[in-house]
Amino acid sequence: MQLVVFAQTSTATLTQPPIDQTTGAMGSLLLVLAVLLLSGAFGGFIHGIMSPSDNIIKLFSKTGTSPSVALGIWGDVFTGAAASLALMFLGKALFDFRLDDLLNDKPQLEVILRIVAVGVIAGVSGGALLNNLAAKLGKLAADVSSVETKIQIESRRGPMLREAGVLMAKDAFAEAEAVYGRILAEFGPTAEVLTGIGTAKSYLAAPDGANPATFNVTELNNALRLFKDALQQDIKYEKAWYNTAANKAALLRHAKAKGIAPPFTIDNIAEDLKQAIALEPTNKAFIRTDQDFADILADPVIVKILT
């Protein structure tokens, strides 16, 4: 009796699955994969029609220049097919089917239709997900590149701005204007650079503040235009507002010295000073000691904004 039990146990242990069952399972697997690929590709095709994209990929090159290939809608098709295969592994959790369940028998029509639905949904959603991800990565790369460019520009522009500032402090206004001009030519207009050029021009146009009749009116007006351009670059650049007021005050003194109609009024100057003070309150103290405003400090309009 014990011998019989041993024989039965040994027989059960050595039993192998029939060959035709394994073959059927492989056939089912191939059918499932084919259905998933085709339905996923169709879903990707649908996404490509709804959201056309060039689907550009870059190829590696040792020369340093990476050639690009635009796959067009075929990129969406391939993406959809790949996404459907990837989503297959989530099928049990999302769609209540598992590939193992299909390997024991030929897939029935209901199961095949379910797989088709999974593939199409995966193709559409996979294409949308990857395209959005690619767009975000592209924006991130562009932002990083922009920051790197700004750092490179500032590494060259910064020393030139400091040089111009040192020259202004030494009253070397012509040399400072030349440096600002080089910065403008190389890096383009900014409020700081345009105001620097205008300020240098203003000092050169009025070298003798005690004799306003000798002021170079043309250059003072040119400086005013530069300050206006600076404010178009940055409306909150307080130095442009301050120097605009100073230039208008100089032109007002020149008009009085020449006995001609002034191009600006005290009210015009006061408005510019209000802006300069609002943006930088410490300008109040500078205005009280600045010789450019010495002859108008007693005017009630100016007194009002300084108190």
C-alpha cells in the first residue's frame, strides 16, 4: 500500500503540460500582442490627427552637431503602440484582465474587444502624455539655456558697466559715454545703459552750471530722449526719472538766462521728481543738495513734494 502511494506521488510530480497547451498559450500571447500593437498604433494615429506634431528626435553624432529627424504622425503611431504594450502590465488593476488568464485558452471575442479598447486608450493617452512631457522638458532646456546665456552676457557686460561707472566718478564723461556706447552696440539697449549715456551727455552739455547761457541745448534734448527710451525699457528705473527732472531744470535755467519761453514748467519737473522719490525715497535728500535743483528748491511746488 505504501508502494502504491509512492508511485502515485512520483507520477504527479513528473507530469508535464501537454505540448498543444503550450502551443496554444504562445498563440494566444502572440494574438494579444498583435491586437495591442495595432490598437495602440491606431490610438496614436488618432492622437496625431487631433494634436499634430513634428515629433522631432535628435540623433547622436560625434561631430558635435546632432542631426534631427521629424517623424511626423508616424511618431504618434509608434508612441501609441509602445504605450499600449506598457499599459498591458497595468491591465489587471485598471481593466480587470491579466495576460496569464488568456494563455490557457484562445481569447474570446469579448476579451479581444477589451484588449482593443485598452490599446486605443493607451495609444491616445500615451501620445498625449509623452508629447506634454517632451514639451515641458523642451521648455526646461530652453530656460536653462536662457539662464546660461544671461550669465555669459553678464560676465562680459558687468566689467564694462563698472568701468563706465568709475569713469563717471572721475568726471571723465566723454570716455564714459564711449564705454556705454560699446555696451549698447554689443548687448543692446537697457534702462541702465541708456541712462548712463544720457547722463554723460548731460554733463558734457552743461560743463559750467553757473553759466546756463552756455548750455548745449541740443545735447540736453538728446539726453532727454535717451532717458525717455530708458523708461520705455523699464518704467521703474528711478535714475531715469531723476535725470529727466535734472535735465528739464537745466533747460528751464537756460531759457531764463536767454530770456526765451521755457520748454518745461516747474510742474513738469515736479512730476518727474515725484516718480523718482516714489521709487527711491532717499532721493529726497539728494534733491535738497543737488545743484541742478538749487534755483527751484524754494518753489512751493517743489517744497510740497520734499516735505
